[in-house]
Amino acid sequence: MQWLIKAGDSRRADTAFFYAMIACGLSVLAIVVLIVYELVTKSSLSWHAFGWKFFFRSEWDPVNDQYGALPFVYGTIVSSILALIIAVPLAIGVAVYITEMSPRWLRGALAFTTELLAAIPSVIYGLWAIFVLVPLLRQYLQPWLAKYLGWTGLFEGPPYGIGMLAAGIILAIMVVPIISSITREVMTAVPQQQREGVLALGATRWEMIRTGVLRNARAGIMGGVILGLGRALGETMAVTMVIGNRPEIAKSLFAPGYTMASVIANEFSEATGDLYLSALVEVGLALFIVTIIVNIVAQFLVWTVTRGTPARSHA
Amino acid sequence: MPEKVMLPADFADAPISLWRRGLNFVVSVAAIGAVLLVLLPLGAVFGYLVYKGIGSINWAFLTQIPKPPGEAGGGMANAIAGSVYILLIASSMGVPLGIGAGIYLSEYGRGTGFGNLIRFTADVLNGVPSIIVGIVAYGLVVLSQGHFSALAGGVALAIMMVPTITRTTEEMLLLVPQAVREAAYGLGVSRWRTTLSITLRTATSGVITGVMLAFARVAGETAPLLFTAFGNQYWNWKMNQPTAALSLQIFTYAISPFDEWHKQAWAGALILIVLIVASVGAVRLVASRGMLKGAN
């Protein structure tokens, strides 16, 4: 133990160490400030040229230097909402099964497996979607949807496979693990007595889950859903690979679309001209602001349920 | 006649209506169905990766650089090396910064306003879409250097590693009992020495878990590399030159029209996923041995 005590002039070393650590902490703050600074300064050209109208114009014409982000905003919102419609019931079902129904020996394995879904990189989902999901959609799902639900107008037109529907489905697969792991976390935070109390009143297991667990955890589950939304909004690669990348607004989910993240991915490194680049950065700035707000709301909702319970590792 | 008092025991025998029992059954079946439906794509992704990938992995794939479009043969050796190179650059910046910020949060910033601000900022940074990080690294590094580079890719990935490492390091250090620190102080050990040699050491396996999770998260990132590392069909070991990366190569090959490249994309994806699953698996192994050495 002697070497620990003798080492160096401890007061000066303590001060130096403190400043080094606080510098590391500051760097986190600096990174976020830098992000905001970069996005704001680099998009100012486009902001001055188009103002608020930028987000309501649907013209995207690099040749004539006319830019409007409406098709991208539309594509981002529609693909994300579609993803949530598919993912939320599945994710909650998985969370309910793992926390309330599964035998103990299966619990850990299932939790690990669903989290493995989150570890697969976006580009691999995209690869799989191009060569497996899209052909399946084209051959089976899309003709079926067109035949039985074509009258809604949402499933019209030629079944390319590639398009908004494919993007929504692949996004759904990607956000399920996020939503279900948060839902699991908040359901676990509901006190055990709550369950026992409801069961003692003669409830069936489902009634216990509905009134005793889900009702208490609903704010946190909502938080998980919104966190999934944040992920879906900013997701880039898999969407870029299957959405079709055409800046059009179509009612049919079979039609190709474009999202804010994928237009940046596709056009940023080839953008010639200052206004073109600036317009792309402005799309990025809008995406940044929206995802930040969505994430903060989500974290607040999760916190309202899990506060008071001891912090758990997310590993 | 006085009404009969119902005791809980009487309810126990009361039959649960068919409707309630039926609903309970239906919901249980639906939950199991949801689990199966979620496991299906997972199985399909891994199944296809192995099925399509194994056939295309051979010695040439692992040792050669890409052939011109459409020509058979060639490999991704430069992309595999490029990914490792970029990840090393990213880790050398992101890991110390993240651990340092985590130490600040748990050892100095506990309960202070500034500490809360940093913690909040780290959580915000965690939610920033990766493509945005790419734009920023482009502005910071690519524009000032004048061209795409391995360094720019490394900076982008480092930015993405920091918040994960910061938050797990903080959580792990908070698990170390206060008494351990006090014991060190009591022996006359200075504060910085206590933090590094006692507190951080006790939490080593937990901190490593955080680092590996961050590593696994950025290893497959593609979006932030598109206009930073940019990709390269040849070898490159210079920090300031465009560099190939496995994820970028998979993307380029997947959207190309050549069958030969599609096969290689599957092979590259298999190698990438093995790398990631191995590191996540290692984390599980470490985590299951307990987050803390000695304590608990």
C-alpha cells in the first residue's frame, strides 16, 4: 500500500486530475454545442433564401437551385408512423410475455434475443430487406393487400416491392427491440404487491396485467413508444436502401418516397453548389431538432415511472 | 332474513365466467404470437446471412482488394482493415473522453447542477441521428482538411461512442460502495489515486462492458461514414486519405446491379455481424460474472 500513498505531490495532482475530468465532461457539452453551431451556420444560406416556406414547398430541383423539403418531411413522418403502427402491438406483446407469462428459464434468453435485434447494423437490415423482404412483398403481400384493401386507396399502383411499405416494415423490425426493452423496464418497476393485490381480488392473469401493470406503466410505455419514434425518424441506411428515393408525395404506400435522413445520405457528398449543400444541412437541422424534442419527451415519460426504483444496467 | 355475509373463501369457488377465461386465453396466445413474429425476422436475417455469406467467404475475399465492377473475384481485405483502422482512431478519442466524463459525473458532479447538465447533454447526444453526426464531422474535419479522410470517419464514430461510455461508466462507478473510497482516504491515499486505482479498478468489468457496447454500436455504422471516410477501392493507411470501411462496402455493393457484388455484400455482412455478436456476447459473459470486482 505504501506506493499508493507516497506517489507525488498529491494536492497539485488532485487539482490537475479534477480539471482533466471536468474537461472530459465539458467535451460532451462542447460536442452538442458544436453540432448546433455547425448545423445553424451551414444552413443559414438556405434559411435566408427560403425561410419557413422551405418546409412547405415540394419542389426539389438542384439544377435550378430550387429547394423544398415537404416530400422528405412527409416521407419521414409516414414511414415512421407506419413503423409504429406495426411495431407497438408486437413490442408490447413481447414485453408482456417476457415479464408476466414466460417461464423463468426462458426469460433471460428471450430478452437477450430481442436485444440482439437491436445490435444488427442498419446496413445489414437494408441488405436483407433488398434481397429478401422486397421480393416477398412484391410477390405475396402487395398483391394480397391490393386485392382486399385496394379500395382504401392506400394500397394502389404497381407492386414494385420497394417503396413506403417496405421502409415502414423494416423500420418496425428495427424499433421493436427499443420499445419492448423500455416497456419491460417500466413493467418491472411496477411493485409486485400491485399484481398480488389484483390477483387476490379474483382477477384472471390478463385482467391483472391490464389493470395492475399496464395501467400503472402506461406513461413509461408511451415513453418507450416515443423513443422508438425518435429512432425511426433518424434511421438512415435501411430506409435509404428500400424506400425508392423519389421526392414525391403519394397516397399509396406502394409508391416510392424519400425521407429527410436518406436525402442527406444520398446527395450530401455529391452536392455541388453552396445553396444545395445548405439546403441539405437545413434538412439535417430540422431532423436534429425534432429528434431531440422527441427524445427529451420520451426520457421524461420513462423517468416518471421508473424514478424511485434503483438504477439498472442496460447491458 | 339477514343477508349472507360473503367471505373471500366463497369467491374462491365462484366460477370465472367463460368470457373472462376466454379473453385471458386469447391474450396469452396473442402475446406468444407477438414473440414468434418478432423472432421470425431475427431468425430470417441470421439465417440468410449465414446461408448467403458462407458460400462467398474464401481466402481471396479476406486477402484481396475489390476487382473492377462486374469482374469476378476480388475481396474486401482493404475494407475490413479500413473498418478496424477507423474504429481504432475512434476508440482512441472516444474511450478516454467517455470514461473521463463518466468519472466526472460520478465522483465530482453528483447532485450538482453542472453534473446534471452534462448528464442531460450526454442523453441528448445519444439520441442524435447518426447521419447528423456525419454532417458535423464533415464540417469539422473534411472541410478544414480539404478532402474525405479516415480521421473524419474516426471523429464521427468517436462522437457516437462518448455518450454510451459516459453513462455506463457513471452507473458502474456509482455501484462502488462509498466505504471503499473512504477506506482509501483513511489510509492517506490521495483522491485522484483513489479514483483511478481503487474506484475505477473495482468497476473495471462494468466499464469494459460499456466500452464494448459503444464499440458494437458504432462498428456497423454506415451513415456517418458516407461523407467522412467516404470509401476507397484500394488500400489506405494514411489518416488524411479516404478509407474503405466494411459497412460502406456492404452498402455500395448491395445497391449495385452486379450479382458478384451482391454475393460479396452478404459475405461482408456476415463478417461484420460475427464481429458485433462476438463483442456483445463477450459483454454478456463479463456482465454475468458480476459488474464489480471484489465488492458486492
